Amino acid sequence: MKVNAIINSDQTTLAKCESGDMLLFAAKMMTDQCVNAIVILDKDGTLEGILTDHDIIKALTSNNGNIGNISVSQAMTSDVVTCTPEENLAGALDLMGYHKIRHLVVVDKGEVLAIMSIKDILRRLHEDEQLELNVLKDVVIAMKASSAA
């Protein structure tokens, strides 16, 4: 299964802001949209970074709890790990594990499409396993019914 199966299923969200925005504004946006990461885009839509809940926690602890005067650019991660929609889910999980991250930015031909979390991948894998179990149960029921007849 590929990443595009997840990003095309509306399980992912593309929350975004600009590097000059204030960190408190970005944190509120993340809270309002119920996401743990947002992409940072310039005015042309080019990816500049990613801001995660972990980045905000680091900013809070290094500034004694005061993030009122910190910009997104001061807290974001500039070295963004990305994948394409054609990446296999196993490859996406490997990237996350290798880089010790929980979010991947999905990019296609320079366009940012989505942020995919490890939770999104695990949810999809669980749904597929549940579907397989249901099919197997139906096969067993059909086999029992045909052998009883």
C-alpha cells in the first residue's frame, strides 16, 4: 500500500503557516485544527520547515514558558523529511524510524500535499487488517455452511 492511499482518504490535514508568524499563533492554529504538526510555507508555497508539538515544547522550556515573542522560524525544524505519494507505507515507517520523527511531509513535484503522521499510517494498517479478518471470517462461515449441506 502506498502513501497516496492515506492522503487521498481525507485522514490527513495540511495545516500551514509562514515562518514570520508568531509561535503562539501557530500553537493556537494547531490546537484549533486538532493537529500535532504544521508545515511552514513561504509566500510562493515552497516548503521552509515543519513545526511540531515537540518543537513548541522545546521553545517553551528554553524560554522559561514564555513564547509570546518567538517567531515560528525560531522554533521550526528546517531540515524536513519528506516522501512522495508513491512511497510504500513500509518505506514511510522506515523513514520515520530512521529519523526518529512522527510526521512526514508528503510532496509531489515540489507541491506540499499533506502531513502524514505515524498515527495515520497505523490507523490505515489496522483498518486493512480488520477488513482481511472480516473476509476470512466470511470464508470460514461459507465453508461451514457448504460442508453442512
